[in-house]
Amino acid sequence: QVQLVESGGGLVQAGGSLRLSCAASGNPDAINVIGWYRQILGLQRALVAYITRDGLAMYVDSREDRFFISRDHAKNTVYLQIRSLEPGDSAVYFCAAMDWTNEWKYWGQGTQVTVSS
């Protein structure tokens, strides 16, 4: 079993930055990929970025200009840094872990990010 706990959300002014953290515990060896999803109010949860065990980072919709995902194996933590925040980035951000069957099997509870204009 794997437990994921997100932190780092909050209220930020447009143009600011945030770093979200996803701490994994339990059996980190069961994890192949960790990703960040976000759910904007009224919309479906959508993948933002993910990072493999080997450190390969992938971004959805060319978000790498403002989003940066990184992984600290020693701390079993994955980070999502977001810069130049926009009101449209306001969402609940979820951390998810993919096991070796390529299934997003484990989810955190989410952390709210609110960007004020």
C-alpha cells in the first residue's frame, strides 16, 4: 500500500509562484510514476504532469513553460512548482501514483490552490 499526502497549496496572487509537495509513504517501491492532476471547479480531473522513477518528466499541453515537476527519491517526495500563476490555475491539485501495472492506483486527498487576480 502507498499513501500520498499533498501540501503547499494556498491563496496566491496572480503572477506568484507555488511549490506543491507530494510525500509518499508505505511501500514506495510499488510506485513507478508519480503525477499531478488538477480539478478545476466544474470540470473533470486532468493530468498536468508526471515523472517516472528514472526522472523522466512529461507535461501535458506544453505546460513546461510554467510548471516544473521534480522528484526527490531520498525523501520519497515529488514536487510541482508553478510559476506565473494565473486565475485559471485555481483548482484542487491531486497527487497520484502509478504502479507497475501502469494504473493510477494511489491518490492523495488534494490541496487547494486559489489564484486571485
